[in-house]
Amino acid sequence: MKYFTVEIGGRPIACFRSEDQEDAEHFFEAEDFREDLTVMLSDGKPLWDGLATLNLRDATAEEQREVDQAYEFDEDLPKEADDEFVVFLVPVSDPADDTDDEE
């Protein structure tokens, strides 16, 4: 398992695990993932404006620890899962989650 970090405009935003570089790039380039980045908010603003440069790089040791720690404490995931598990490195909120609570 390898670890990768997504940067937006040079700022590390999210980190995830993937089997290899090819799988990581496939996930990173997926329309759904990129759309999520335009919907999710940090400090009241979208994570990505659709214009800033997106970059995928190898994660640092500290970023890897963030993913491992979050994965270890996520009770919703089966521990044998090999799927990408995204950990945001900045505070985020999803407006869709807020509307679900109000219904």
C-alpha cells in the first residue's frame, strides 16, 4: 500500500492510500472526486475552485500517520478494505450533510 497527497494550489488538502501509482492517479482524476472538492467547504469556501492547480504526490511520513490514525479509529470501515480512504488535512464540511440533518 502506498500513500498519496492531493495538493490544491500547492497546499496539502487530502491524503489517501492506494495499491499503486496508477490506481492513485485513477482515483485522483475521477470526476466524482474532483466534484466533491468543489462542493466540500473549508473555512466557508470550496476546497477547490475548479481552476487552481491540482497535484498528486507521494505523502510525507506525517501525512501517512494521519491516514493510519484516522483509518484505525474509523468504526465504519471493515479493516480488510483496500479501497482508497481519504483523510482531509484541513477542516472540511459537506453542505449536503447539513441539509440531511435538517430534514
